[in-house]
Amino acid sequence: MSEEQKQNGAGPAEGETKAEAAPEGAKAQVPPAKTEGAPQSGEAPQAPPQPAEAPQQPAAPQPGVEPKQTSGAAPQPAAETQTAAGASQPAAQQPAAAEKRPLTDEEKEARRQAALAARAAKLAAQGGAAAGAAAGAAAGGRAAARGAAAAGGEGSEEPPKPSPNQPKLDRAVQLLKELVAEDAVEEASLNPFNDDMPTLVIRGEHWPKAAETLRDHPEFGFRYLRNVAGVDHETHMEVVYHLLNMDSGDTYCVKVRTNRDNPSVPSVVSVWKTADWQEREIYDLLGIAFPGHPDLRRIMLPDDWVGHPLRKDYVPLDPEV
Amino acid sequence: MQWLWDQPLSWMNAAWFTLGALCVLGIVIFFVTYAIYFERKIIGWMQFRKGPNRVGPFGLLQTVADVAKLLLKEDTIPAKADKALFIMAPALAFIPSFAALAIIPYGMNLQFADVNVGFLYYVALSGVTTIAIVTAGWASNNKYALLGGMRSAAQMISYEVPLVISVVGVAMMTGSLNLREIVLAQEGYFWNWNFLPQIIGFVVFLVSALAELNRTPFDLPEAESELVAGYHTEYSGFRFAFFMLAEYVYLYAIACLTTILFLGGWNPPLPQLAFIPGIVWFILKFLAVVFFVFWVRATFPRLRVDQLMGLAWKALLPLAMLNIFITAAGIHWFGWGG
Amino acid sequence: MIRTEELLLNVGPQHPSTHGVLRVVVKLDGEIITHVEPVIGYLHRGTEKLAESLNYTQIIPYTDRMDYLSAMTNNYVLCYAVEKMMGIEVPERAEFLRLIVMELQRIASHLVWWGTYLLDIGALSPFLFAFNDRERILQLFNELCGARLTYNYMRVGGVKWDAPEGWIDKVKAFVKDMKSRLDEYHNLVSGNEIFLARVKGIGAYDAETAIQYGLSGANLRCTGVKWDLRKNEPYCIYDRFDFDIPVGQNGDCYDRYYVRTEEIRQSLRILEQALEQFPPEGETMGKVPRAIRPPAGEVYVRIESPRGEIGCYIVSKGKAEPYRLKFRRPSFVNLQILPKLLVGESMTNLVTILGGIDIVLGEVDC
């Protein structure tokens, strides 16, 4: 995610934060979230650990409400520091280098601090929503995704959106449903750890067509496949694709699930050539077959190797190693 | 040595010949030992490092130690190699290189054999080494060696053409291929030397000579980054030493030839400096050429095979031909040469 | 009729120009390549498998050994991923130190590439010049963290060692010297006719192909695609500094050469600014929980290593060890294009093209 998008997370107050947070950023290195006066944000630091301990139910309206408050709070400290700025010249407390830097650098610095503030605020605010999304992903429940989607829908009614990526995700799901198949998308969520990267789970049988759509459709344009990873989730296998649109800078994550006994995911080598060796590597180390791959052989291990080491039930040759 | 040639061949004279040959061999081996040493030192300095400095004072015995190591090494012959050829190739490479030295005049009266077709004799013998290299590449039963051998054959045959033709200009100006007479024709000031009127021929000769020597930027037959070690990939021990020796003997021969053909041999640059013996001038010029070869090695990357061939046939050969015409015109209208 | 047989040649795994234990099986018709198959895996150590039984701090030394010419960026990508999952703030001084060592590392890595590439092409001296300068960087790293190659320098939340007294000044001196050295390098090599004849127009591909093959780093930028993660998806504190992304036009070996040498210059620019702004004091470790346990979830981060986009994909189940750790290694992905580039070329160009891709086998095989 670019800094711009992080800033978008600050909501409608973005322009103000950009300009006004400058002295605030200059004033102190402490995380801005702590300097905020808003009571909601005061609780924020405790919020992130929650998802790990107790997955809450997907509280759909929550993200719609809290960000509004936080984004409302964002200019507040800026306003405070504005007065402070006049009095104590906080910029002087910056490292001596600041004097030598041109104005643009100070702006950059300010922007960065603003982005950090926005991010921290957002993280805090989304604690609940994140819990929902993460728990949903882990449990494989579709309700969470729908909840998230619904949240997006509701969010669009209220001015501050929960995440700038939410509409993108909704649109992606909608497009894939229209263009590929009604049941092409199993799940859709935002990855809170990854700057709200839109994450889609696509059914294996629709994957080749979905892949082509993702590459060729003007609204997606994911011509660049960054990474292909295989994961053994013990209940099922998963192949994770990270796609990139180089023009807009969008990064989506697409997952295709398959069963563990006879894992197979259609190959996308014909869509992205770069998948060639990456699929071979996954085949080699996890044993997922990629029908349609032109040359599916082991790549890292010797051809006569038995087993697939990255599987969780793999027994090493010498267990003591 | 000329008086020996004029006498009938007797046991005594044969012994003299052998002694003379052994002397030359001793000089050549001394040269090779210290040429390698200086090559490493010079290139070391050019690359901000010290070069060999451990064995003996200033590392002077480094090459001696290296040769001793090579001689003591186990003699390996690959199982699938063609044994007879494999053993023969190093000798075949070295013998002509050494025999070619017979015609080189180091001074007015310091010459082993005064042959009328001296230069042709050199070219003919050096051509034999090509065969040895191809043989080595073939006999090793190694693909890299084979590729190296083939490259070498193509390269040496290609470059012999401009090499010989570039010297035609010199021969025309002198009216002889006898190396001693070529030197005598360059007496006087340094602008009487052949390298100025024959500047095209000189450049073509130098470039072709580098290629003949298989040295950078024409060291494709043993391009270590592509062909591992080229034709001598499978050689080790003293067989490898023979190839190495042959290579440096040719360096010696080419440096001598350049000195003789283009740089006035033992003539001093100014007649006033004639009180310094000719052999000193010869050695100085000779060393300058050797240094040039090392210098090039430290500076240039390597050409590609097709570029190498292109250079020989498309650039050097026409230039050498042009040089012949210019020389002919010069002789006709301006009275160049004798 | 003359019948010629194809020659099957194993280039590697022990070969001077495969830069490690890469094996390329080529079929030759004369000296023209008709078929290529890269065989990898000779250096496969199962880093990803090993990581599953190690905690995050323990994994860091393993990342050193992936791309051993660029251990600092590898360190960073892992720490960055964990920090991102746990929301750890890295102190200012640590960020600066990280950036400085990463840029120094980029210079060192490009210098090794520059030297070995010219050695591949047959020029002997540049190799030693480059290693001379790289040596200074290694000495700087040595002073900083006591290691010359596998630094194990970064930690989740910061860096292990603060810069010793006077270190920053030494880096400044190096940056100053390196600038003039770079000009000398250009004088020595970049205009050399033989060199240009060897690399211009060799191994060319267009931007579309590069994207199709997922190339990154200089291999992508040589086609004119202005894509550098330091600019496009800024991480660390790169967005505070002013630098350009050098791009090529023709996507040939020369452009790759040009892009990499220019990147050294840009790195020096970044370093100059970073050293100027380096905070005189401060913490080098952020507030990190005693046990590093990222919450359940997953993250994919990517940074610009000297070889391209190095990514780290972590699936965490809330434990101290990653459930699955996958590295997206730029060398591995970039190497895929090799067969496409080599068919129809000569043996000599094999070396030129392979060297131009700039792979590190430790990373290819992981």
C-alpha cells in the first residue's frame, strides 16, 4: 500500500491532517495515537490483541462508527499543536538536520507522521472489525465475509468508509460473479495486517477463468503476478497468489483452496508465465498438482524424492535434524 | 653463429648447434619464468594489489615454485581420452614454438640461423601449434576442450592471414623476408623504423599477433568464463606446463618479431646513442611490447567468437590489403624503402 | 550431405560463470544453442521448512544465507513482515540504520555484480576494483555487527547493534570516495567498444515479456518500466529521500548494466541524505513484547532487494513460530526467463545473458 492509501484511511479529514499534522509530527516522536484526546482512542492500544484471544462476532456496524470518531479526532491534536506551534516552535526540537533540509522534506516528514497517525488510529478503530475478519478467515466461515461486505455497503451510506479498499473488494467480488460464475468467489475479506489487502478465495474450478479476468479486465489489470505460495492448513491446502496492478498499484491476494488427499489447483502458467517455476516449487514441496502446467516436475528436490517436505505431516528422513 | 653454417656438418659443429639451442632454451625458460612473474606483478599493480610476494625476495621465486608444483603433480590422463594424441599434443605445441626462435636476430651478429625466408619460416612453424591445440581438444574427450580446440583452430587460421599480409608491406620496403636485412633497412633515426610508414601494417600486426597468441581480448580458446579452460581443461601437471610454456614462448617470439619488423630491431632510436650496445635496445623494445601485451590483458574484455572472426576478415584483412597498396604507391612515387 | 550432431553440454553445476551451483543443460549446434534447461536445487536447504520450527528471531540468520550478497535486505524483509503483523513501531534511529545498511548493501551487491559480470565478459581488472570497494563496505558492516557476510543485524522492532563511535563518519567518507570511483569505473568500462559490442542488443526483451515473467529489479527496469518498490510502495523511510529510478529502453544486457550502475549512484544519493539527517541519538530497539507472537493471520510484504522484489509471506497461527513462511525470491523468479533468452544465441552469449540476470544461487534454491 502506498502512503497515499494509508492517508486515505484517515477519511474525509485527510486534507486537513496532511496540512495540520505537520507541527504535530515535528513536535514529538511518540506514536500519535497516544497524544490524542479522544477517549475512544485512549482505549485503542488494548484493542489489537483482542482478535487473537477471543474472536468476536463480526460486528458489522462497528467499523462504520469508530473510524468516524477517530478520524474526527485526528485533527484535534493537530489543532492543539497549532497553538503550541505558535508558542514553543516545536520544529526546533527536531534533529538538527531539519534546518538543512528543504521544505519539501519537512512536508514529507509531516506526511509520513500523518500517515502513521492515521494508520494507528485506523488500527485501533478496526480492532473489532479486524477481529471479525481474521476470525472469519481462520474459521473459513462465509458469514464473516458477507458481514464484511455488508459493512462495506453500510459504510458507503455513512461518509467515513471503514477502509478505502472495501469498495474495491466489493467491486471485485461483483465483477467476478458477473464475469466468471455466480459461485466463483468463496470468500472475500480485507487483510487487516496487510494494509487491508483485498483477499479473495476463489473456487478451483473457476480459477483459470477468474485468473484471465483478473489479468485482462480493465478494472483489474493484474498483469503482474508477484508471488505464489502454497500453504498446508492441515484441513485443506491453499495456493495463495499475490497480484499486482502496476498502473494503479493495487495488490490483491487470491487464494484457491483444495482438498488435502488429492490436492489439485488449475495451473495459471498460460495466464502468467511467472507461475511456471513457482507452481513447480509448490508441487515439489507441497505436492499440489497443477493440471495444465506444461512441465510439472520436481524443481528443488531430486526426482526420486519421496514425500513433500512442506506438508505438515511430512516425516523427515532423520527426525533429529 | 653464421660461421657454423658455412662449415661442413661435423660432430663438433653438431655439438655447437646443440649447445646453442640449449642456451636459447635456457634464455627462453628464464624469460618465461620472469614473464609470468612480471605479468602477475604488473597486472597486480594495475589492480591495486601486490601480486606474488611470498616465495623468495619480492616473490621472485613464485614461478619457480609453481613450475616445481606442476612437475611434481600426478600425471592424469582421462580414462576415455585418446591416450597417444593426448600425450603427443603438449609436445607438438611446444616444439614448433621453440624451433621458430631459431631465426630471430638479437643483434648484428647474434642470430642462430640467418634464413632468407625468416618470417615465412616463423609463420609456417607457428601454424603447427594450431594442430597441436586441436589435437589436445579432441584427444581430451571433453566437450569444453573440443569447443576450445575448434575455436582455436578457427581463430588462428583466420588471424594468420592478416598477420602475414600486414608484414607484406615491410617485405616490400625491404625487398627481403630475411629478418636481419629487415632490421638493417631500418637504420638511422627512429622515424626510419617501419612502424611509422607502416603504421597500418603495424596496428594490424599487433592485433593479429594478440589473436595468434590467444591472449586477451582474443583469448577465446581458453575463455575461462565460458569454456572453463578451453583446450587444456583436462591437462594437468607437466603436460599443462608445456602448453603454458608454448604460450609464453610465442609471446617471446612475437615480441621479438614486432621489435624486428617494426621497431628497428637493435637499432638505437638516434644514431648518437649507438654507444649503447644494440642488444640493450633490442631488449628494451622487446620488453615494451611484452608490457603492452600485459597491459591489454588488464584492460580489455573479451570478444565474442563471431565478432572475432568478423574483425579478422572484415576489418583487419582489408586494412592489411590497403596497406599493401599504400606501400606500393609510396615506393613508386615517394621512393620509400631501399 | 554433412550431418551435424547436437552437442549436449552440461554447463555447471561446477562452472566458473554460473555463479554458484546452477546447472544449465544446453544443446548446441556448433556453438549455437538450440535448447536450454536450467536445473536448480543444488543449494536447496529447506529454509522455509526449517523456519516452521524456529521462532522469528531464530529465522533471521537463515535469511542471511538466502541471498548472501544482500543479507541486510533479507533481514529486513522478515523483520518488516513481523513488525507489520504486530504493529510494532521501529524507532527513528533504527530505521535510519536499517536504511543505511540496506543501501550500503545494495551498493556492495551491485559492485559484486559489476565485477563478476565483467569477469564473465573477460575483463579481469574491474573485478578486483569492485572487490576493493566492496571490501570497504564489508569492513563497515564488520564494525557495525561483527560479520562480513551473514550479518544477522536486524531484529524485529529495530537493529541489534547501534552504530559505533565514528561509524557514520566512515560511511560518509566512503560515500564520498565511492562517487568518484564510480566515475572511474564508467571511464574504464562503460565506453569500451569491445564491452559495448558484447552487451548491446544481447538478451533483449520487452516490457510486456518482463511483466509476464514476473521479472523485478533491474531486469524489469531495463525495459523502461519505472517500477521500484522504494518509490512505488515505500517501506522503511525511503519516502523521505529524493532519488531517481534509472530505467533502460531496450531491455538488453547493456541496459541492465546501465540500470545497475546508475542504481549505485542513486543509492549514494540516498545515503548522503540519510547520513545528513541521521538522528544523533535515540533508541535502536522499539517496544517489542518479550515473546514475538504475531496474531493469527497472514501478511505479504515486499521490498526492493538489489536483485528485485523480495517478498515474505507469513501465515501465523498466533504462535512464536510461523505456520508457513514463504520467501518470494527475485533470483528464482528472474531466472525463469533464461531459456527464452538463450535459444539461438551462442555459447559466449550464454555467459553474458546469465550474468546479466544477476542471480544468487543461495536465493534461487533457498
